[in-house]
Amino acid sequence: MSRFTAPIAETVWDMKYRLKAADGTPIDATIEDTWRRIARATAAPEANPALWEGRFYDALEDFRFLPAGRIVAGAGTGRSVTLFNCFVMGTIPDSLSGIFEHLREAALTMQQGGGIGYDFSTIRPRGAGVAGVAADASGPLSFMDVWDSMCRTIMSAGARRGAMMATLRCDHPDIEAFVAAKSDPARLRNFNVSVLVTDAFMEAVKTDGPWDLVFDGQAVRRIRARDLWAQIMRATYDYAEPGVIFIDRINEANNLAYAETIAATNPCGEQPLPPYGACLLGSINLARLVDDPFGERAALDTEALDDLVTVAVRMMDNVVDVSRFPLEAQAREAAAKRRIGLGVTGLADALAMLGVRYGSEEAARVTSDWLHRVARAAYLASAGIAAEKGAFPLFDAEAFLAAPQMQAFDDAVRRAVSKHGIRNALLTSIAPTGTISLLAGNVSSGIEPVFAHAYTRKVLQRDGTRSEEEVVDYAVRVWRDLHGDAPLPDHFVSAQTLTPVEHVRMQAAAQKWVDSSISKTINCPEDIGFEAFQDVYLAAYESGCKGCTTYRPNAVTGSVLSVSPEAPAAPQDGPDRGAPLDRPHTLEGRTYKIKWPGSPHAMYITINDLVQDGARRPFEIFVNSKNMEHFAWTVALTRMISAVFRRGGDVSFVVEELKAVFDPRGGAWMDGRYIPSILAAMGNVIERHLVETGFIAGAGLGLKTDPEAGPAAIAALGAACPNCGSHDTRPDEGCLTCLTCGYSQCG
């Protein structure tokens, strides 16, 4: 019997996690088979595998513990894949041969599906001399462009879409160019970028002091700290990047400060890692642990939480032993420190079921209590495993017990670690859970608020038609099961209704008991003032966060998915919709130009409209180009589309079909959005025309905009999903997440 509570959950399982043979024949017949496969594979290192297979299965059952997507998809398959989500690569040497050797390592890691993080601060600035060749250095950004091209090449070869993080220190001489790099909508699109901000820099910003830009110990020039801070803030205000990483705080709080120095994070920022460090992720589903939801006795089952954390830590520790690694250096690093990142998901849903408003002072207190409980149980569990199997090889009792995180724990935890050591150097992290949260029935992601209480998803059927399906937040569905159509209580809030300060409050409350970091997006309204926007980052720093990522709707990255009321239906032509419309001698039309990257010739698309009762509707389409390679298929396509147009009715499905076409050789970035094929680019042109002429409202694809808005309606479209082409995307936990197919950039 299926355990899925929402159709989208079964879709995500079938598309991303269900084990299938090479010909597509399912091997996992049910989700129970998937749970059994994971449990058996992760129990293999145990002295009594059968015992632990049963306990691991119980933890996975009903989506109470959610291992990260790599584990769900890869464990027990026998395939040569890594079960670790992301990596920080080795320190890049400042030499051409060293740089390209690291490019090779990055390509090998991404080929196995791992996301990567790199610190480019070790590369000399643009214009610096290169000894022995009488040349000037091209600077770190030029090599980031090379990495970006590599990522596109790996993607076009059929590998999973890659994710990369690039960091640069705030005192690097090229920092200003780095900050401005993403203002070009076609540049570094496969990177997230973040500035490594030091405590000294923040102090200089506060005091309006000077700031030296240095490389290799030599000051290159001096600027005003507040000027650089303003540039960082203006860039992220205008196009959502770069993020900010408080790197001194990360290193000072690190349990392993005695053994490593961190200068980069994984792509979504929740795992600051040393060179060749890897992150292994999993999440406790708090929404499944609430007793008497919405009732008078509603409470989190803390005993069940403790037990689940204990089992999850053991399962994740075993993954270190059963996983493959793209590089031997990564395997050695993982074995030496046995780092894991256990986090939570469903926090917002759990709070709602207890009657607590997300973002409130009470919510922050409850969140801190719950995360303290998770951390304490995790450290005790790891100490227990150390007593049985040994501590991680680099464990130094005196140095480890002096770490700030250990000092925050009670005597029982410190005694256990002092007596037995600890199996895992770091244990907690809050990672993006967009896809696995959908798998679990659309629980709220990580510690993020609920994005939308419900939204409509268009589903492509096997016969080519599309149906609509309501996707409902898990807590909302529980409420409906208990109370029917009764209005949601006032404490139900969403990402759109919270203030930035409330977002920061929740991140800071969670960070206190997370020994790594947190992937979270602070949503800001489009009309937030620049000064208020800067205050968000200062508040994050002052409240103890290890980093800050914001999202404000903007022209470069688009806006978030709209959840406004349904748009009016497209115009209809009357009862005789099946008969082709007659063509008048004269039609009004527009011609659009497409310049596909890599093609020497542009394509010109002409769409002519029929005016009926004062309203325009598309009637025919022509495509012309000097490139004869496309002649046959463009003629066939335009004749077919024109025939559809002349039949009347709602023809907006043509847009959907074209935009869903993906070129296996790879797409291209156009106007700041990834377009998966030249046919999808044509679909975008048709969509633009239908919106601007008022035939459809906001593309008619689930995005609701004003048909009178014209070009403004186009600007409101969010980034296209690289997996399905839908614009139903949102920035969630620092990652692009698609609400139509479940794709997550980092999941």
C-alpha cells in the first residue's frame, strides 16, 4: 500500500529516487522497497546488520527521517556514485598548471553528481605580474569563467546539473569586480557567489575606517570599508548576490579549529568545509513528530525525537564507510573526521500545528529548544558509537572539549565525550530539503517558513494533455482533515507575509545549536528601502549567524512564484471552436528576433493576429533565418502551430509544449534565464507575444500577472526550471527550487 500523502510526492519519488533498470523498468516497486534498500545498504558495516537494518527502516518509515537525495537515490544500487551531496575542493595554487589540475578534479567530482565549493582568493589579482613570462595575471574571475564553462560542458554531456559556490575574501584586490560579476545576467550562471567577510572588516564598516586590499601579504591599495560594504549590499539588493559568509565566526566556532582552516562552503552554504571536505546530509522531519496537532495537547514527542536522532546519527556514520568518492583526497578527509550534517525539516509546519506563529519570539524560543534537543541527542549518540567503534582519527580530547559548541552543552554531554571520545567531528547542519520535503508530502523545507499554503501544479499526462493538481502544505492538509473548510488560524503565515527581521530571528535561534551552518533565504519585499535592506545583514551579524542570503525580486533573477488568485480564462471564440478560422487579406502582427548563442544567424519570428470584437488572438506564425540547417523543421513547426492557432480556443498549451523541449547538447543563458533549447526560446517569444497582446494573463501557465502590464508581465516571470522549463520556481534555502517537478539546485 502506498505511503504517499500527495500526488507530487509519488511523482518526485518516481522521477528522482526510485531505483530502475537501465531500460527504465522499476526495481523499487514501492516506497517501502526504497526504504528497505537504503536500510540494508547503510546497515552493512554493522556487526549485526539485520538488527540495524530493522531500526534504520523504522526511522525511514513514514518519512520521519529523510536522508539527503544522494543517499535515497544511490544507496544500495551498486552504482558508482557518491552518497555525499557536496564538496569543497582543494586549495587552488597560484600557478597555471595547478589551477588546471584543480579544474580537472572539479570536473571529476561534478561528473559523479557532487556540487563543489571553491575559494578563489589564492589566485593573484588581475594585472599582477607573472614571473618568467613577461605577462600580467588575468585574475580570479577569468578562471571562474573557465569553471563555469566546465560546468556547462559536464551538464551538456548528460550529467546531473551541477551546483558551484565561489568565495573571495573581502580583502582580495579583485573583490569589487567579484561583487559586480553577477550583474551580467549571462556570466557565472552556474555559480553561487559569496564574500568571505572578516570581523576586522565589519569593525571597519562600523567605525567608517579604511580597508586595505592585500595579496600575498602585500597591500595593493586602500579603500573605504563602508564603500565596499555598500557595493556588496547594492549588488545583492539589485540581483540577489553575492551572499555574505562571516568566515572568522565560522573558524572560531569550529570543533576542528585545531586541525583545519575553512575558506569556502558547499554551494548552498550550510556546510563550511576545509579543503577536500565533504558534506553528508539528512533531516529529522519534525512535522511527523507532533502529537495531537492543532489540539489542546499539541506537543512535539521529544522522546521519539531523541530516539530518531540516535538512529539517524548511526545510519549517517555508516554512510561514510559505504559511500564512494570522486577523489581519494575526499575519501581520506571524510575518514579522518567523519563529519555529518544532521538537520531538521518541517519546522514551520510543526510550529503551526502547535499554534505558534513562525517568526515570533515564542517561535524562536521553541526552535532553539528543539535544535538544542537535536544537538544534545546527536552528540550523545556519537559518543556512544565512539565507545563501541572508536573516535574519529583526528580526535584531540583537550582541544575538542575546549570548542565553543562543547562548552555550551551540559555536563552529561561533556562527560560522555571526555570518557569515550566522539565518532563524528561535527554533527549538525540545516541543509536545503526542497525535493525530499516534497517527497515527504510537501512539508515545509528545513527551517524555512511555509512558502505557499497551496498552489496549482500543471501535470503532463501520458496522452499529451495537462491536468491541474493542487499541492497543499502538509500542515494545511492536516488542518483540513481535522476542520474541513474552516479558515486557517491567524498564526498560519507564509514567506510572503513575514518581515526580514523575523526571518533573521529564526535563523539566529537555530544557529545557536548548529555546529556547521544553515541554508536559509531571507525573503525581502521588492519595495524594501536600501537602508532597511542593509540592516538585515547587520542584524544577521550581530545575532550570531554564520552567513546571510537574501532574496528580493529583481530584473536579473526574476520574481518568486505568484500565489495570487487565478487569472481569467483565455478568450474563447464561440461554440464553433473546431472549425478553422478564415484568413482576412490583412492581419496585424509583430516580428521578434532571436539570436541563439553559438549560431551565426538570427531567427526572425513573425506572429500575426486576428482582431475579433476588439480583442486580438494569434492566427499564424512564420520563422525566417539565413541558417538553412533549421529550414525543414521550422517550416513544419510553423505550419503546425498556425493550424492550431486557426482552430481557436485557448492555444496557450503551445507555449508549454515548446518550453518543455530540452536539447541534449545543452541550452543557453538568454536575458538572465537558462533556456533549455532553441525551441524553448521560440516558446518564450510566443508567450511574450500572447501576454503583451492581452490574449493570456501572465503566460497562462500558473503565473498570474496583469494582462494590461505588457512588458512588465514578462519581467515578473521567474527563472526557468532547468529540469522541466516551468517558471514555477522560487529561491528556497539558497537554492532554486521548482514547484512543478520538484527539482532543487542543491537537493
